[in-house]
Amino acid sequence: MKNRVTIRDVAAASNVSVATVSYVLNGKKKVSEETKQKILTVIDELGFVPDLNARGLTVKDTKLLGVVVPQTEPGSKLMFHNIFYSELLGSIEYAARQRGYHVIISATDVTEDYLQLIQERNLAGVIIIGTYQNQFFSELKTLDVPVVLIDSYCKYDYFHKLRIDDENCSNLATEFVIRQGHKKIALVTGHLQEDGVMQKRYKGFLKAIEQNGLEFQKENLYEATVDYESGVNAAKWFVDNKADITAVVATADVLAIGLMKGFYEQGVQVPEDISIIGFDDLDISKYTTPGLTTVKQPISAKGERAVEILIENIENPQMEKVEEVFPVKLIERQSVRKRTEIL
Amino acid sequence: MKNRVTIRDVAAASNVSVATVSYVLNGKKKVSEETKQKILTVIDELGFVPDLNARGLTVKDTKLLGVVVPQTEPGSKLMFHNIFYSELLGSIEYAARQRGYHVIISATDVTEDYLQLIQERNLAGVIIIGTYQNQFFSELKTLDVPVVLIDSYCKYDYFHKLRIDDENCSNLATEFVIRQGHKKIALVTGHLQEDGVMQKRYKGFLKAIEQNGLEFQKENLYEATVDYESGVNAAKWFVDNKADITAVVATADVLAIGLMKGFYEQGVQVPEDISIIGFDDLDISKYTTPGLTTVKQPISAKGERAVEILIENIENPQMEKVEEVFPVKLIERQSVRKRTEIL
């Protein structure tokens, strides 16, 4: 068992004061070149590693970023039930590591605890994914820490914001299905929260329906937790209720994949009997059978850009707030069928 | 913008020294009940939050755990290409949060950097997933920090270890396929590293083949990165090479899911033309069509137990080393067909 080498050991071995070693480490005061070299040699010989926690006490940049991943539902321990978050987190961790930052992850719904974490850990910056209460954001604002919100329609302009245009993207997906000849279309979505991405996607869906002179039957709206199982349950519900539909728009790929499985189990063929379109383009979505037609959003690009902005803001506290909307594209695979019948 | 309340502010407002406030916070010296109550009231009024980084300087337990997720290959940024890791990480984060700990995640192959991180951040404990160089483990040993290894066959008894019996589990999967009447079986696996889980699974596979008097053709071994794409490529390779096989054992579900897609694309039906068995039982594996027959390992239980052991060891540095082997079970779905023909 090796005792940790401290700054005191370095000072003693170099025959200088602790303060002098500290000046060499933080560059705050000038130290003679000779003394500096002596200290650096000793640091090397003893294998001394400066303590970043101690650094956090005097320097603003602790090189530690916080990432908040929403829980799909209160009390759920499966932060990655929707693997969209794991893909996003992977890109954040990678981008941070490339720049010498470390990442603390938290899947939390108790937002007060998180405000405390930011202070306790002296986080240099925070990335927050998803929708939270306004109360949380207004308290967060007082903490004087750079924050990037991903997929948030929060109205505060104090934070950096990265997202896609969820309403338009969902409109794009629905328009595609309509152009394939579908007129009776269901929607399967996560819970519709005020200003949440699911609500925006629902709006975009409705707009496409209306713009094309179609009608949406409210009984064909299925709202549930965003996971595979909800998709399976939705398919069963549509079959049990003899829903008069030829296509389903899902507001997340995990829902769409669950739908495909659910219809398969009920003996309903995708895309022969029913067409399905997703939203996200997860890694898995091209490996399902049939391949999932979906709207691809730039998941990794969002994560990497969030880290880039955050570090720029940490280095330049006066930086202006950034708000960016990422482009998406429709990926056509095999889960939506063209209806050739004249209806 | 609110300035952070410091321990100095608390001391000043309480009319005591900084040291006295510190004693109340860390309980290291006795302070009169009256003074203690006065200080606690001031702490509450000012909204003071102790700095855990500062705490790390004097107290061993920084309440900060490190988790190392291996990169599937050097330079890969997709730490979650194999979603096995995201499921494991979800359970670790949850268990840690329940106990008031925070989690720093790192996907790293540069192990020296990680040893430095442990020291820089004063990590209270570390969970390491997967196989690393012996050199790394012997250096890690010198750092005097509790470590739990998950899925490691590292020979040092200095660390806690949690794993399944990979050789037996793979033997179980292969025996199942053989009992369904298959005699010509291929293996698709991740890279075979000395003492890695993939190598153990390969051994278990070979043992089952031998125990049943069958023969394994080396050209039916396909070794690649553990991701969906490798499975797709393997299927194409088997079809292109007119492999004389009726079943494939995959050493990971992501490989098995890729195989199903790859065979489907080549017009080969699963399980009618070829049977596939996986390993892991990921969340997605019951939602594929057909459902994937696989060996279920207790992913979340491993993650939760790792946190439990780590915290026990942090609180009791004299704790004896724990080594636990978790049970698995075979989950039969639809991807393996019973061969009824008399061969």
C-alpha cells in the first residue's frame, strides 16, 4: 500500500515552501527558472499527481462536467430504457474525454438534489437532457454555471440550447406516410408534457393530418412511457379494438420497434397489413426485420456540440448564448408500404 | 448571479472560527451543543452547501465512484455500441445514487490516464468492467482504493470480483442447440483475448461440441468486434462461403441480432433455415422477430452488487475480498428450431 505523495512531500524534497510548489503548479506567481526545474524534477521522481478536488477550491474550472439524463418515469432505475440516451451519453463522454474533462452522470427526477450536486462538486458545466419544471430552471440560473440544454423548449434565454425542430420533423414523417397513400393513421407517443418534445411531435403530426384534409380519430392516439413494451401494448390495443388504420406514426424508435413486435405477435404483418414509421434512427433501427423507416436525428452531433459549447463557455464566461436547431432527414427502409389501391 | 456561500461566511455569521464550523461538519472534534446549534442555524439561513471537493482533501470518502467501460475497439467513441454496457451502467448509477454517491464514467483504453484520474479525483472506489492488461492491474493495486472488477478473470486477489461462469454458460447454450438436433454449428464471437470472457465462451462452446462427439470446422469460427454490424457481416460470410451449418452460437446478443438481420437480407429464414442463439438477454432481445433464444445473465444484479460491495469496502477498509459468480438461465424464444429429421 503506497501512501499518496502530497504537495508537502514535494516541498520538503525540493527544499522550498509548499507555497512555492503551488505557484509552479498554478502559474499564479513567478518562480525562478532554476527553482521551477528543481521542483518539476522532484514531482517527476516522486510521482506526484496534483489533486483536482483541491484545484476546484481556487480555480473555477474543475474539468468536471455534469450530465443529467431524465428518468423515463419516476422511480425507474433504467436510465437507458430508451437507448436514445445511451447513444447521446456515449458521444458526450467521448467529446469530454478528448478535451481532458471528466463526466458525472445522473439519472434524476429530484431536481433539488441536482442543484446541490452542482455546488457540492463544483461542476464546471452542466448538460441537461429533456424537459423539467420551470422552477428547476430558474433556480439553476442562480448558480452561475454554464449550462447546455438538449431537447428543451424551456423559455429562459440564460442557457445554451441544442435541439431539432420536433414539430417539423414529425410533420415530415407523417407527410411521408400520407404520400405513400395512407389516410387512416394512428399515433403512438410518449407522455404529452407542456413544451416537451413529445407534445411538439404530436402537433406536427396533427398539422400534417389537417393539411392533407384527413381526419384524426382521438381513439387512435396511444400515449405511454417511451419503451419497447409500450409499443407492444399499443399494437395489441389497436388489434383488440379493431382500429380502422393502415399506418402508425411512432414518436420514438423504441416505440416503433415494440409496435413491430406487437403486431407480429398478433399475426398482423408489417408492412403488408400495417405500416410503421419511427423517430430517432437508433443504432438498432436498421437491424430490425423489416428495417425501420424513420426520421434520423443527429444524436452524436448534438452530444459533441453540447460539450464544445460548454467548454467554450467555461473558458469564456462572457460568451453569448447559443441556440442551435439541428437538421434531420427521413430514412426510408421497409416498414412503410406504398398503398397502390384507389381508395 | 449569486456568489457561493463559503465556510468563511458561515464562521463570520456564527461568530466562531472556520475550524469550529469544520468540526461541526466533519464531526472530528467535539463542539458544545449550543455552538453547534448556532452554526447549523446559520448554515440553514445562508443556504451553505459543503464542498465535497474540499471534503476529499481530508476525508477518504469523497462519495465519488469511478466506472470504467471498455471501448469495444481503440479509438471508438461509441462506448455503448454494445448496449450491454448501458444496461450495466444504468444499474450502477441507480444503486450509487440511492446511497448518496455520484458516478464518473469513463470509456477508456489508455489505462495510465485512468490511474491518474483515480488520484486526481480522489475516487472513493472504482468499478472496472472487462479485460485489461496485467500491468494495469498491478499498478492499480498500489493506489489503495477499493476496486470491484466485473467480468474479469484477472488473477490478482487484491480486487473484488463479480462475474458469471462464462465457460459453463456458453456450454449451456451450445448443449441446448445440440439437444435440438443440430450437429453442424458455427460460432460468432468477439475478439478472443487471453483470459477474456469471449475466450472462456469459446472454450465452453468447444467443450460442448467435443462432449457430444461432434466436430467443429475452424472455418465456421467468425471472430469480430461485438456489434450488430459484425453479425450482419458474419451471416453474409457464411452464405457467400456456402457454410455447411444449421445453427450459429453467438457469444453476445448484439451479434445474434445482427446475424438474424444478415440472414434475412440473404433470404435465409431464421429459424426455418438456420437457428441462432445469443448470450446476455438484453432488453431488446425479446422484441426482435423472431424472439431471440439466449442465455440470460443478471446484468442489473451485477451492477447493483458491485456498488454494494464497493461502499461496504469504503466504509470498512479491512473488509475481506469478495468473489461472486452469478447464476444464469437459458431463455427459450423462437430463434432456435428443433430438427426432427433423422440425420
